[in-house]
Amino acid sequence: MAGILRRILTLLILLDFTNDVWTLPAPSRVSMDSVNMRHVLRWLPLQAACNTTVLYSVQYQGEFELLMRNGIWLDAAECQRIPLPRCDLTFDLGSDSSYSLQVRAQCGQQLSAWAELSRPFNRRDTVLTAPEMKVVMVDDSLQVSFDNLPLTAAASVTLWKKEHEQKAVVYQMPAEQEVLHFAALQEGAVYCVQAQFVLHSGLRSSSTEPRCVSITGPDAAAWKTPTTVTVTAVVMLGLLFALFWSIVHCRPDSCQSYFHKEPLPQSLKENWDIQILMVGQEEELTEADPELLSISAEQRASKTDAEFTAGLEKQNL
């Protein structure tokens, strides 16, 4: 009886000590969100009052750590003292074993207790969605590619000629391969492609909708270049003919309106009246009659023209 009382007292002391150490509440609603082999641990942000940013740290424990390493916990390298209420563990959970996960909060020097995921997580439980497939035709071939192909998953691609589904062929495309190439397909035929993700554990995603493409072949595009050149030449000849016809058959009144000659400005005209006056003559001409000045200017101009003509004749002689 005394031993039982001693154990109860020890337990009460430990509980009281724990309450003193863990003064910060632990994170709640810890869950794992795993889609297409991307594993993200989530929890609710801490609601307790904190005069600084609340930080979170995550640890994991696989079957190897549990059985072979005395149950130690490993720190998630990218999720130590992070401010966000989530942690991407895609590269930490690198095997198909079951993992235990836990997270705790920190406010300054205060630490919370560890909040553990309700049950161990295995990446084989991930949810696979239908692939995002792209199909591109190049000459007589098809190129198939995928966006965000999951790690450790393969794409199972089915190809068949339309109306010959019973002869469909299945190809496996590993995650590290970027493009699946189907060459030398029948010209003029219609081929259909459908795909789904497959894990090596056997888990499969839903399939894409069939994508059907008509194969035109490499010779089908050969006519495009000469045809384009021919059409361009015909259009240019038509424009030149229309321009020539418009000029030939243009009526005088219309042509004058189109090709109107603007008069030269006064400053560019050749008949300039240049007068060089001596200082003594300026006052005399100022007092003279304007009409006489005009006549005098005309006489000088005619005289200058005559002298210029005589000079040219002498040079010719």
C-alpha cells in the first residue's frame, strides 16, 4: 500500500513539473496532406498570446529509427523554427515505411509539448490525381509530356489508332524522362493518347480524357512556303497594276488635286531686288520719289543682266 502511495505521489510531482515546463500550449489538429507524392504536414496556428513570432519545429521517426536506432527522432532539416503552420516533408519521407510525425511551438524561450500525428503516415497512401498531359504533333510524330510528374511515379501512356482501340499499345514513362516520342505514324490517320500515373506499389491515378490528333505528315507542310510566296507575289502585282492604271486613267482635275504643286515662298524666288547703297547715297535716295526709286531699280536690274550676258559672250570667245 505504501508503494502505491509513493508512486501516485511521484506521478503528481511529475505532472506538476511538466505543467511548469510546458507553459505554451501544443499545436492542434496536426494532419498530413499528401497529393501526387508531395507530403505536407499541417497544423493550426497557435492562438496563445505571444509578444514575438511563434516558431514551429518538426520531427519524424521511421521504422528504421524506431527499431534499429532506439526510437530516436530526427529533425526535419527545412522545418526548424519556421513561422508557417506547415512543413513540406517530401524529401524527408524517402521510403515506403511508416513514419511518426510531431510538431511543437516556441514563443521566445517558452516551448510547448510535442503534438503528434494521430497515426503513422506512409507515402503509399498519397492521393494521385489525373495527369496534366500535353500532346504536340511534329510532322508525322507525336510528343507527349506532363506537368508536375510525381517523384517515384511513372506515367502509363496508352496510344491507339482511332477505331482500333483493341490494338492499343501501353508505354511506361519514368519520372526523370521529360518527353515521350511516338515517331513514324501513319499519315492521314487519327491517333488517340490517354495517360495515368502509376506508383511502383501499384497505386494508380484516374486517367486523362483521350486526346485525338490527325497526323498530317512531313509533306503536308511542304506546300505552305511556295504557296505563301505565290500569294504574296500576286498581291504585289495587283497593287502595282492598280497604281499604274490609276495614274494612266487619272482625269486632269483629279490629278491636279492629287499632285498639287505648292508655290515657292517669297524668300526662294529668283527676282530679288538687291540694292547696295553707299553711305552718302542713302539719304539722297530716301528723300527721292518712290516711283523714281522703283524705275532706278529696274534699270539697274536690266543693266546688270546685259552686263552678265556680255561677260558670258566674252568667255565663249
